Amino acid sequence: MKNLKLAWRRINTGRNLQYKRFFRESYLVYESGAHSHIRELHDALAAKAWIPNHATRLYIPKPSGLQRPLSLLGIEDQIVLQAIANQFATKLYKKRQRVELETVFSNKLASPKDSIFFMERWQKTYSAFQDKCTKTYDRGLRWSAHFDLSAYYDTISHDLLLSIFSPNSKEPDTINTIKGWLSIWSADNIAATTAHGIPQGPIASDFLAEAFFLPIDTQLQKKSFQYIRYVDDIRLFGRTENEVREAAIRLEQECRHRGLIPQSSKFDICELKSAGDAMGALPSIAPTDGRDNAEQLMSATEARLIIASAIGNKPQKVKDKARFRFVMYRAPIDSEILKIVLRLLPRHPEHIDAFIAYFSNYGRRRSIVKSALDYLESAVPYSYVRGELWHLIARLAGADEMRRVRWTPSQGQFSPEFKLFPFPLFAAD
């Protein structure tokens, strides 16, 4: 019962804001009767009568034009997953402390161990990550390689993950039950269940992904080269090209041994010319998907300066996505900023949630609605983007704008002058 209550508190205090916004109302409803709900969940788990539910998957556009999955779990499924992550965190706490802020800088566990906050704030750990890169260069390690993994969360083996928690399988029934839950949570239907993958979105999954990599972190921390990791973004540093190449070979072997897939197309070894080069393609700030309630909006002048540094000209496009997204969640109402955002809107579907966050500052504004309707009429291929645009239009559009969207129920489609899809939106009865 205590672990389930802590799990619920940690879900509420989690800073995975992009994920949590889909559950804002559901969290409020659950919280109104949280004690009795958690008691019922505890009793169902104790009686082995609790049944998990498959995730609902959304697909978010990526800069490459492909998509990344976001797995929406039911509230009780989130609580049980977080309770599992809590147990992992307790069991691995000392082992994680040996690598945290030394070689691993992502998803650092909060202190004390029973804190209602599961992770430290990303600002602290990402700043330490940047400092480590530059200090490593200053130590004379002037050769570097960037190592990235493909579909990291989707390739995590359930067997290997649980062997980290219980190497000797002293409770095989419990382990097998958790494996079954993971296979359900990592798929959106029973036919798609596999023995690998964890749901992307919950903070619990972020730590389970860290736990899965812990044996690799521990092995590579002992070597003569410098190994630095932030989630699945890995930096290798050495004094010579061969030293870095040997490090990369060792890392690749460790990853493949655990079923992970290195992205060979992104691998490159280079000689660093400055401490700035040691950062490589790292964004100047950590990626962000929202703004904490305690944070204030920045001034228009400050926001304009950051936006100017984050975008390129002719054609105007985002070049530093982390800086751009950071300011979108914190910029105030400003006509200059709005003009830039409206120009960028159709060029960057991967930032639709950040655009929508900025538009939330505004009440009814014709220019925003017109841009959203124009974008929809361009037959944008991403269902997630279309959904966000429709929410925006529903909130901001007036009668004049809505005349562009004439719905004909008898035909089950939009009027000919507004052809959003090449097929009916709803199937006919």
C-alpha cells in the first residue's frame, strides 16, 4: 500500500509534462478519491485479480519525417508501473550512485530515497553533463565519438531488465507476472505483444531504461577512456583516435550483447579543436516539453533574442530545437514572436506541441486560426498534428472562420472546398 501511494505521488510530481497533459482531468478525478482507489488497487493486486490494459499509442513527428511512439497508459497501469520502478530504484540505489554525475547524467534519482519526487530536476543534471564534456577536453582527451542507439525503449529485453532486479530469480511467479504486464504495456493490442520494449512517456520507464543500461555503465566506467551518457546519447573521449575506436568497439559489443541496436549512420570519430567542439551537436540546453507551474514567462525581449539564436534564415527554420522549444513554453504574447511562429508552423510538424503551448497565451486571434486552417488544407500527413490543430481551431475560431469548415453529416465528409482528407473522417453506418 505504501509503495502504491508513493507511486501515485511521484506520478503527480513528475516533470514529464508532454505526457501528463493527456491525463490532466483524469488525474484530478482520481485524486479526489485517491485513498480508496489505491486501496482497491492494492487489494486486487494482493488477490492476483488485477488485469493490466494495453497502451493507446500516439505517434509524434520527428525532424527526420518519421514518428516516435508515445504510449498512453491507464491511471492504474501508470501507478503499478511506477511502483515497479520504485522497487528498482530502491534495489539499485547504491549502484546508481556510483555512476550518477560521473559517467551518467540523465534521470538522476532524487534524495532521500523515499522522496515524493522521483528524479532530480533536469537543469541540474544536464548542466553537469555539459561541464563534464568540456572538462574532459581540458584533461587532454582530444579525440571523441558520438554513439547513438536506434529505438532504444522498444528494444529493451524484459528478461534482461528483470534479471538486473532479481539475478537469482528468487520470486519466479512475481517476475513472470511483471514480464506479462510489461508485454501488455509495450503493445497496443494483444497480437502485438512481445518480450521486449517499455512504454514511452511515463517517468517510470525513463528510470527502467536507465536500469537496463546500468551494467554497461558500470563496465565502461572502469576503462582508460572517458565514457559519458545522457539517456541514449553517448560520448566517448580518448587521447588518440585508436583509443576512441577501441572504446567504440567495446561499447558496440556490450550493446549488441543486450540486444540494443547502434546507429552506425550517426557514428563518427573526430579530433576536437576546442572545448566547444567537445559538446558536438549537443543542444545548449536540455530538451524540454513544458514549463513548471512555478516558472514565470520570460520577457518579450529575452524571448526574441533566444528565438533569433535558435532559427536560421532563408528559409526560416529551427536549427537549435532545444532552445526553440524552451522559449516556446515560456514566451509571452508578442506580435513579432507570433509572426515568426506562424511562419515556422507548417515547416516543423515535430514542434506542434510547442507551437500549441505558445498559442495558448492567446484568446481569439484570426491570424492563428487562418494559419491552422491553411495547414490543415495542405493535407498534413500526421494524425497527431491534425488533432492538435483541430483543438486549436475549436478554441480560437469564430463563426467566420468556421464557415471554411462545413460538415455534411449525410455524406460523412467535409465540403469540397475544404478537403482535409482523401477519405471520410468517420465510417458510414
